[in-house]
Amino acid sequence: MPDLPFRDAALSVEERVEDLLSRLTPEEKAGQLTMYFYMGTGEPVPEDFDIESLPPEHRAFIDQPRKVEAAAASGGAGGLLFVKDPKLANRLQHRAVTESRLGIPLLFGYDVIHGMRTIFPVPIGLSATWSPETLEAVQTVAAREARAVGIHWTFAPMIDITRDARWGRIIEGSGEDPVLTAAMAVAQVRGFQGDFGTDRLLAGPKHLAGYGAARGGRDYDDADISDSELWNVYLPPFQAAVEAGAANIMSAYMDLNGVPASGNRWLLTDVLRNTLGFTGWVVSDANAVRSLETQHFARDQKDAAARALHAGLDMEMATFDPAYEHLPEALAEGAVSALELDQAVRRVLTAKFRLGLFEEPYVEEESAPGVLADTIHRDVARDAAEKSMVLLKNDDRTLPLKAGELRSVAVVGQLADSKRDTLGPWVFEHDTQETVTVLEGLRKRLGDGVRVEHASGAGIVERVFPSPFDAMDPTVERTAADRDEDTEIAQAVELAGSADVAVVVVGQRQNQIGEKASTSTLDLPGRQLEQLQRITATGTPVVLVVMTGRPVDLRWADENVAAIVQAWYPGTRGGEAVASLLLGDVSPAGRLPFTWPRHVGQVPMTYAHYRTFDPEQQGTRYFEEESTPLYPFGHGLAYAEFDYGNLRVDTPSIPLGGTAKVSVDVTNTSDRTADEVVQVYTHQRFGTSSRPVRELKGFERVTIGAGETETVTFELGPEQLRYWSAATRGYVQDATTLDIWVGGSSTAQLTTTLGVTA
């Protein structure tokens, strides 16, 4: 086929796509729109294996790889998911390129969420850096490692806003705020994609749209979102990702306002393409097209395929029996048009040509080990972990610890020495042997001169409903069912009581958060709180290290423990990063990307609420406890002290469409260089609609030397000041008065005003 025009690299991508598209049969077009999970290892089923004796569902899983390979060889697959071995990727690609009629290469996709071999802090932790530069560097490394093993495309970043800490997938996103999430979305798209070179991945922001608003925080449940909230909160991160050049968008599973997202033409075509301007291709989440029948939206699988394609969903991701295999039949019956089918195939083929797969379909197997072992990647992981950690509380300057004054340190908690849990969920190609735990990090940092001893203490109880992902991960760590809790806790308390300081690590196991890991409580699992109370009662100074991806109930700890650090699940070099922070090698500058509630009964919760009726009583809405957060959005302490002053606006007012510059001087009044996250918030006093009491409009993480002053400037213009109004059913910018605050969290007190005139 070397003489066919689509093989000619001298032609434009558009010309090559149109030539190839004209040669495809309806069945081959449907194949290009199908992405299969590949459930095998690449090894053939032994000839003497009696597959027929298995139950039908088991037989289907055993036989699935053979069927997928046959589809690839016949042109019936456009892409494969979960192939992570370069040798296997090349073998499968060879079948597609040499055996299918037109030799169209496969796209290999994978969940590269917070690292491939090098594991970085979980995404919510990365967002706590408030440093887009850090996220871009992290995902550049992740892309390099993934591309080295043959992966072309990642299903990331997840940019779902959530204000409900019960939702398990809060860990994959950037928290509650659209401005912060949009900035992190742009950085990750740039890190993954770069210039679409051979060491980069196609980015696939997800899940369009509203997945983070699932009722009750229950994963997969429907979301009912007002138009105002959809346009002002949930869609802006997708707009930012599209403008950054994201090649792919993934649709959501759930019903959005009564219409399944993967069959919602208004969402996927009117909004995503016609309003946001997306030109790439849309893929469903796993089996989401098939689920249109399950959701009682589609009559059958043929109807599901027709509805999804008509909605604007280009590629179906499926484990078995894709609905899109019915597209040729739907086309023949007039349920879908040739124009719709061709447009979807055109988008998928464009991505393949754009990546250069027709010229270089294979990966260099020999180079993968070197890339995966690159020590520079581990250094990036440690830097990201250090920047992500949030110092929630530090009474009496308990931290940093002074290594020279320590003789013994008690490290307590199962998570303190759990390699797997240190990495967090949603990783699949990790190497736990190189993971540095909190215990190992402290021992390495303090050396032989300090006795660092560990007690696992209170066990973290197992899930009532097991995680389906545990079966894919032989490194999962569990709490033994027969352990003697009383004895283990007593030993931990005794160890802590005899130490100079106790570093108590509490939290949830990595399989207690993430997909299918929503929760009805924010309590610490098991008897961890009881253990913390008993250790504190010994009188030994306590540093609490929290390893979670969501806020947990820390009311008692906040009242009784002097120092609290939110460490997230910090990744491959996480233990070293924790030690660096506790010993003062770095000054913490992570800031909360969500509002930390006092209790589960407060969620969903956001700093950007409305004044509504009787705003002065906002903190007393509940009769028995404050209806205020334990820690506000944007909160985080440092070892340095910063003074904010000389807040000024370059003009007292601007016309509609105009831009003002807001500047503030930030002085480091301490004797050490440190980072500060400067944040600007606004409130609109009157206008077409009510606006939240405060809204983040910009931020900058800056490094300021001891005794030095840095001037930070933000712009407030129509991009920052417009909003979608339910009164006009569109975007407006009002002539109004704006309150402006600048400081180190959403509770900043330094304030000024700006007028906006008609």
C-alpha cells in the first residue's frame, strides 16, 4: 500500500485523513470508533486448558484477549486500553498494521493519572501545590515514561469539580474551585502533550460533565446541577483545557439533569463543540455507551450506539461486545447518517496522523528500562511531594523539629510504613520496592544518631464492600483479621510515651478512596482516634501526619494536637518529603484546594457560597455546632511569616470590558527563604444575579527571601468578572462595585474596592 495517498507523509493531515476515510467500509469505520480493554498478558491460553468448563462470565474474560486481537487484526479496533508492556504493544500493533486491510495503527490508551513508574502525589495533592509549573513538570515526566512503553494517550487530567468530600474521586481532581482547577487543567494538558512529540501523550480531560456532583457523594449516581452552577463552576475547567489544546475529552457515566452524559447531544455537541470550541475527539468512559440501555435511556444496544454517535460521542470504550459494532446496521436503517459516522471517524484518524503513528507505529523496546529508571524523575517526584504538603496547624512552633535535640522518635501507624499506601490509588505500573515510606524517610534523614522506632498500632479496618481494583494489584496491603488491637495500640502508646516526640500517621488506606470508594463518614477508620487520644495523654509532643485524599474529621486533633500536616498520598519519594518538611529542610507552602469541614454532616461545602437570608448568622445554621469549616479553602501555614500591605488598584473604576491591575506587597518577615501562595478574591455587591460571598480570581506561588518584599500583581478584567446569569440565560458583566481581598487564604482580610461603570 505504499502508493496510496494516505501513506504519503508529504500530504497534509487533512488530505491523508480524507483519502483513508474514503476507503473504509462501514464495518471498518465502526472499528475505528471502538476502543477495547485488553484483559490479557499477551500469553496464549494453553491448548489443554478446558475453557468450556468455566462459567460463562469467566469464560468470557479468558477468551476476551483473543477476540480483541482478532478485532485488531481485522480492522475492528481503533484503540486498546491497559497495554503497558512495550513488547506486547508492538506485537498487537504489528497485527493491526500488517494484517488489517488498510493497516491502520492502533491508539494505546492508559490511566496515567499521577505517574507511570515514578509515582507523584495524588492529583488533589498536586493541586495543593498551587503551582501550575510543578504540575506541568510532573506530567511531562509521566508522559515520557508512558510513551517509552508504547502508550499514546492518557485519560487525564480529571477536572471534575467536587464540593462533597464523601465522593471517592475527589482525590483525582483539583478540588472545589473552577479557577484553581482550570489553571491545573491547563498545566497538565501542556505537560502531557507538549508539542505532540515522541515523548508526549495525548491528554484526555474528564469527565464531561458534573460527575463530581453525584448525589450524596455516591460514585456513579446521577447529578442534578442548575444551569448557573454548570456554566459558572463545572464547565470553566473544560473550557480552559480545550483552549490549552486538549486532544481528547472523556464523557461521564452518570445522568446529568436526567440525560445520560454519554448520550447528551446538548452537552457533547451544543456545549462542547459549538460553545467551547472543541475540535478533537470524544471517548466514552468504560462501557458508558452500553450503559445507556442499563440507564433506561436507549431501547437496546443498537439504539444506544445511534444515540451516542448522534450526541457527538466519537469513540466507545468497552470491555466486551461494544455497542458501536451495531453502527453499520444503524447506518443501513437510517438511525445514523453517513455524515455523522464519517465525522467521528475523521476525528479519530486525525489524532493518529497527528501523532505520526502511520510513520512510526512501534515503540523502541530497548529504551524503556532506561527511561523508567531515570533518577531525575524521582527528584521531580520528591520536589512535587514537598510542595504539596499542607501545614494545617503549628501551635507553639512545634515544627520544624530540631534534629540536634532529638534522641528518640516514635513513629506510629500502619500507614507510616506501608509502601503501597504511600503511593495512593489509581496507579498500575508502580514499583513498591523503591517507594520511601514516612518511617524510612525519617530514619534516612535523622541517621544513626537518633533512635527511630515504629509501632503499627491501631489497624485500619477493611472495606465492607471490597474494591474491584484490588484484584489487579498484588501489592495491596491489608490489616490482618486476627490482629490483637488492644495489644497493638498499647505497644504504640508505650513507645510514644518513652520518645522525645511521636510522629503519628493517620488516615485511610489507598483503596478507601478513588473510584468506587465513596464513603458515608469522614471519621478516621478503626480506632485511630482513640489511639491518638491515648498517645497525646502521655505528654509526649505529638506531630500528626494525615495521609488521605479527602478531608477527615480532625475536630479533636485540632483542639488537642499542636502540629498537623496533611501529607496526602505523597508518592514514590513521599517519605523523604515528609521528613524534609518535619525537620525544616523545606518550609511548607501547600494550600488546601478544598474547604475542610468539621463533620460529614456539613457536606457538600464550599467557601464560595451565597449570602442568602440573614448572612450574619451563616456560622450558626446548625443548632449544635458551628456551620463553618475547620480549615478554610486556600489555608496553609509556613515556617516563615509573611506580611501583606500596600494593597492598591491602579484605577478606582473601570468601564465594562476594561481591566484593572491589583497589586500587593508581600514581605517575608522571617529569617528564612520560603514560598507563599498569594490569592486574590472578589465579591460583587449588586448586579443581574447574586454572586458568591467570595470567588477566587487569581493566585501566584512566589519564593521570597528572608526580609525581602515581593510585589504581586493580578489583572481583573472581563474574563475574570463575567459570569453566567440565570436571569438572562447567558454571560453578563455588570456595572457594580467589587470588594477585593488579597491574602494567604479565602479568609484574607486585606481589602479594597473597585468600581465597574457602564
